[in-house]
Amino acid sequence: MTTTILLQAGGFSIQGLLPIGLIILVMYFFMIRPQMKKQKDQKKFADELKKGDKVITTAGLHGRIADVGETTVVIDTELGSKMKFDKSAISLDASKALNTPAK
């Protein structure tokens, strides 16, 4: 009994890579790019925080900024207590909703 090996001639085809390239392109525009934009907006928001701004932390604490440091903020709550948080712990979406006037 003899074994035969069949080899296909032709080699590399760009048509095989086209679907993979399209999948990567779609993932970039629908997943990676929006996430990068959201991170950029969050960083800009954290850098623009100032004393007196009403904010909500990612943990749900509501308060007003009493002091701003390089990487931290001190939040004054309604009960008069002051707590120190990292700027990244301030929620962009919740704080914007809090500061948007109701219609």
C-alpha cells in the first residue's frame, strides 16, 4: 500500500485574509475606539475638577469638592464629614447627570 500526499499549488491568497481584516477593523471602530474616547473624557474631567463642584463617586457617595490635590480630592458630605478620594474615583457620567439642570 502506498501513501500519496497531495499538495495544492498556488500559495498565498489575499482573499483568505480579507474577512479577518474586516473583523479587526469593525472591532476597532465599535469597541476599542469608543473605550479610548471614554478614557480620554474621564481623564479630562478629572483634571478639570475644582473646589465647589458637586460630584458622585463610583461608590455612590454624593458631595461637594472641598479641596483638590494633584491626584486626590477631598469631598465634603452633607453631614459635614470630609473624605479623601482619588480623582479616578469620581464618576463622570453620574456627576454630569447631577449637575445637569432638570427640564
